Amino acid sequence: MPQTPLSVSHPAVRRGVNAGPWSLGWVLVVLAVLAFYPVVFRNFLTLGVTIVLFAGMATAWDVLGGWTGQLSLGHAVFVGIGAYTMALLVLRAGVAPWWGAMAGVGASVVVAAMWGAVTFRLRGPYFALASIAVAEMTRIVANNWASLTGGAEGVSLPSLPRFLGLDLFSRRVEFYIALVLLGLAVVAASWLQRSRFGYHLQAIREDEDAAMAVGINPTRDKVLAFLASAALTSLGGSLYGIFLGFFEPRGMFSLDLSVQLALMAYIGGVGTLFGPLVGAGLLVGGSEVLRIYFPGKSLFVYGLLIILVVLFAPDGLGTVVRRVRRV
Amino acid sequence: MSEVLRTEQLRKLFGGLVAVNDVEFAVEEGEIVGLIGPNGAGKTTFFNLVSGAMRVSSGRIFFQGREITHAPAYQRAELGIGRTFQIMKPFPRLTVMENLLVGAYLRHPNRHAAVRWAAEVIEMMGLAEFASASARSLTTAGRKRLEVARALTLSPTLLLLDEVVAGLNPVEAEGTVELIRRIRDRGATIIMVEHVMRVIMGLSDRIVVLANGSNIAEGTPQQVATNPDVITAYLGTHEGRDARPQATWSPGTPAGENHSARDDTGPTLALRRVQAAYGDVQVLWDVSLEVRPGELVALIGANGAGKTTTLRTVARLLRVRDGEVQFGTNRLDQMSSHDVVNLGVAMVPEGRQLFNQMTVEENLLTGSSLARTRTLRRTNLDRVYTLFPLLRERRRQEASTLSGGEQQMLAIGRGLMSAPRLLMLDEPSLGLAPTIVEEVFRVVQDIRREGITVLLVEQNVQQALRIADRAYVIESGRIVLEGPGPELLQSAEVRRAYLGI
């Protein structure tokens, strides 16, 4: 090698590869600030749980949708599997909800593995289309297999054992569990930002042919990303089930829910650490505010806002912050 | 010396088209092999087969003695086959450094080592100053270097370079040539596809010539450059049948009289010192040419010389950076593209660009959608159907169901529907069988006999020069030669422009 190698600490090189430790620092700062929410807004705890919980699930969605570039419009399947596995094990077998949630993760991973192995051979929009189909099928099965799921009547959780001495139906407890989940998802994302596996996923997102040409096996890596995304989403689903206390297949497996998760990530900025959090805050908080100030017209205004964001911040609101900071 | 790559009876079919036809090919360790051939010869397809981006239709591929015919692309990369893409495929939103890191991780799973190796490659490729820029912000020259750099991060045993020099300015090209030598000296074996003949003749130890998917010649640069088969492949075949049956559609014009319909009162197309560029890549540097009313003028030159770009600047599909394009008294360079069509300048684009889902007749009618020609569409339609009776028969058929030759006729017909005074044809014979090529050239002459001025861009140089009144030779964006068609046919300069000798 005739050239003297550039030092790894060379500034251009350092700037060229994402400064990982820093972003992890930001994650901790943001989570710490959020931890004060229940103290400051003690009257808006339900709203807070919803925002943080959806932020966690949207960030989980983003592992596949944003970092790997595979648009899923069927992630409600994992929300539903998480909620139902947990609830049914609690009701029918007397299993503790946290073990039920773990079982839900297992079930979601199995489903994602089969689903991914089949549909990731498809390129382009076909995975997205297939994801809608899978979610609808799951919803119909859950709706009609009444002996297992309770069918359209839904299930309700009358009481739950205490978790480490905490009441799981307390909004405050739910908030902090949701925050831990969000933390898990964001830390996972910050690892994707700079790890070998993360670069594989980003390369697949950017150009699959070129990714293969540098030795990446796209099908395998997409499936792995899908498994991680499904597992995290499923945890969120279990918590969502507890949060609601009562739910039915129509809500849990709905296309609406799937689209919402995707929309949050897009509005906030896909493939960014905090984009899904920003998106969840805006969409959940926004729809709440709109319901109060524009009764009856809130969905119209909501739609208008989404259009505005897409027009003026097509890369997500999170990137606007970055742009402003650069100027 | 050991064999790095060998293909046996390698074949690739696209539908009925044989893109790569039983190619037998072997490369020794440490060689630089140039792969050349006219457009559509199958060079990039061959690369796609070797790198695994496409599946073979039949035949076998061996890499270092091991069969890889059915191995997926990522396994071949792991084994040590690196490639660049002719249509560049960077990871646009990643930084340049990250683009290289992705590949570096393949050989160095440890992050520190991977960053170190990527930094080394970035330095060697002269991309260090762009390390933190996103790949999409690079110029074409920068992206081409990034393509090579990314392939190098794999420490490839075999490197496939697909047109990494074309489109670079002379200084950049020189730099890349130097770099390719350095890469070879470090032990890589290289196969390169390149249209810049000076480069490939200078770099290659051995050259393989593909034409219509087949390996037609092989040897040292000198042997290949003087091989008559190669010259024919590049310059087109001379069929030698001058007594062609005459056209049937313009009874008013005496047949066989080449210049009878010249109408000296029409407008003249004049380009004066035209410069044009795609983004940062300047393609036309100094193009001046004239097409007088009633003339048939051919514009010839190697791939990438700027022929299509010249036509595009006339049609105003591309902005003129400097210079003038005049048609009669009108400045085309200051007009919009539809105004240019309205003035009577039509273009039949390369690759035909038909509306595949529409019928033949619908395709034709789109050609006369402007105000000037709208009222005349029935008359024009009849004229086109007279010229191409086959199109009348198939007028209800979808354009996609036509054969290649018929599609070309349809594209020409669509151009005629705007009742042009000047018709520009871009590679009308490209990818057609020899008998159809003959027919296309006959049609071009018929059109000219109608009194329509023709500016013709052609790969098939011999045929084009034979029917042209005058011709221009373009090389690297500059007109280097002008003269009567038949005279240029004998010119050594034409051969030089095409073969770089």
C-alpha cells in the first residue's frame, strides 16, 4: 500500500461516519425530559400514554419502514397479536401479563418470519400491498374464530396482578412502561444508524442491486429487520391492550391503526431517531386539540395538516428542525 | 498465471431477443481485458450475468475454477467479484464515507478496521474531501469515482468496470486511467467496458469484441483495431444493393432522382457554436452545422460523442448553454419545445418511445395534436398509411404488439404526423434485423423525396453516408469533419473517430 492511510480520527472521516455516541446522548436527554411529563401534566396522563406508546410503536415500525425502506401497512397485526396473546393467556391460563407479552413477542416473531420469507422476495410496492392483505386476513380470522378470541364481542381485562408492586391500570405506571418501550426502540434505531447491520439495512433501502453487489443478502437482512420491528411492535400491542382494558379485532387489527403508525413515522421523518416520536406527538396531540377546537370538523383539519406537512416538509418535520439548525 | 474467470456457452435471452449469444470468455489473473462493441452488443448484460445481477438463460460461469452460474449476487461479491454500474447506483442519502463503509464491513466486521479501510480507499480515490457529503450531492464524475471506490472496498479479485471513463473531461479521464493501472498493479484482474477508444486501446492487454451478443473478435488492441470484422461491426454493413426498389407513395416525384425535391425556399437549420450540458457534464463543446432545405444530412460519431444531445438541443428538449440554434429566421434556442414542433421541426427519438398501451392509430394521432396540424390530421394520417401500408392494417392494434421494425415505422409515422419541414431521426436502424434496416433507409430516402429535410443520426455509418448529401462527424462534443457522404465513407478520420486508431 503506497499511500499513508488517513487517520481514523481525521475530521472529514469522522464527520463522514455518523457520530454514534452523540446521538445516544441525545436519546437519553430526550427520554429524561419526557420522564417529567406525568409530573407536569398530571391531568393529561391518558394523552401522554397514548403519545409515548404510539411513538414507541411508530419507532418500531420505522426499523422496517424507515431504516430498511420496506413500507408495511399491516403492522396492526403485531399490535393485535401482542394484545390478544397477552389477554388470552391472562384470561384463559392465568398467566401474568408480562409473560403473556413475551409469548406475544414469540408469536409475532414467528408470524413475521413466515410473512417476510414469502413476501420479501417481492420487490417494489408488492410488499406493501401484501402487508395490507395479511393484516386483513388476520383481522377476519380473529373476528370469526370466536372460540379462541371471543370474536367480534372482543375481550376485556377485568383485573391484573401487580407488576413489581405496581398497578398496571394506573396511567402513571403505563406511561413509564411505554417510555421504557420507546427508549428500547429509539436505542435500537440509534444502533441501526451506525452499526454494520444498520448500514446493511440502509444500503438495501437506498439501492438493492448495489447492496447485493457489495455482498449484502437483502432477503435475509430484511427478514431480520422485520423480526425486530415485529417484536417491538408486539410489546407495544400488549401494553396497548392493558391501556384499553377492552378491545375487539375490528380496532386492534385495523388498517387504520397500521396506517397511523406509518403516517406518524412519515410526518416526523422516516429513518431518523426522533421522527416517529415527533410524528406521534403531532398526530395524537394534534387530533386531540382539533377535537376540542373544531368539533365535528376535526378530521377535515387533520387531513389538511397532513397535506401541509407533506407539501412543505416531505422528508418529515424532524428534518425541518435539522435544516433550521444548519442555517 | 491462473484463470480468474471463464464462461462457457453463456447465453441470455430477453423474450425473443438474444442479448448474449454463447459467449466463451476467459480472463487470466492480472489481466486488463477491454470489452467493446457497438450499442446493444450485450456488454452490460454480460457484466450483469457475471456479477449475478441477472440469471443466465443457459451456459456456465466459473470464478477461480469454481462454478458460480447460479450463485446469488451477494455471494459473488463475497467471493471477490466487484463491479460498477453504468447507470450509477450510489446509496444517495448516505455520506460518501458511509457508502464505502457498507462495502468495507464485508471484509472487516470490526467497526474500527472497517472505517480504517474505507478511509484508505477514500484517500486513494481522491474523494477524501467529500467524505461527509451525501452521495447524491456528488457530480457525475464524483459518482463514477464513488462507484469504483465502493467496488474497491471489497478488495476484489476481479473488478468489472462499466463505462467509468465515458462522460469525464480529459483531465478526469486521465486520472481514472492512472487509477485503473494502480488497481491492477495491486493484484486485481480487470474487465472494462468503455466507449472512449483511446482509453481502452491504451489500457487493455487484450480486447474482446462483442456484436449482437456474440464474441466476434479477440486479440491485442492492434490486432482488433485492424480486424475487418470489427470495422464492419462498428461502421455497419455495406450491402451493395444500389438498385433498390423505389418507393410507392409519392407518385408526383420522379423516382431515383435524389435531389429533385429540393426546395430552396424553405428554412435552413443552423447551429452556431452550440454548447450543452447535463448538469455538470458538458456534452457539446462546439457544434456548428447547417442543414439546408431539402437536404439529407447525417451526423455520425462514436457512442457518447454528442449526437443525440445535438438533436435534443434542436428540439429544445435540452437547454443550450451557449451558442445559437436558428431555423429560418427563428431562434429555436429561445423557444419552448412545443413551439419548435409547431414551426415544423419533428424528432423521432432513439428507442422509438412509443405509447405502448395505445393503438397504432392513437399513437399516430398524438403526433398531430398541435393547432397547426390538428385540422390536417386525416390527410396526414392517409399520407402515413400510404407510406406504411402495414400500419393501416394494424391501426387498431396496441403499439406494444408490433415487431421492432414496425414500431420504428410507427415512430417515424408519428413524427410525420406533425407535417414537419425538418425531420430528425435518432438511430432509426438501431436493434433491427438487416433486411428491416434496408427498409428503414429506403423510407428515409422516400421522406426526403417528399421535400422534407432530414437530419439523420446513425450507428450504421456506411448506410447513412451512402444516402446522405452531406455528413458531419462529431467527436467528444465537437464537429471534427464535414463533407459529402460518399467522400467521408473513404475517410480514415471516420475510422479513427469510431475505433480510436
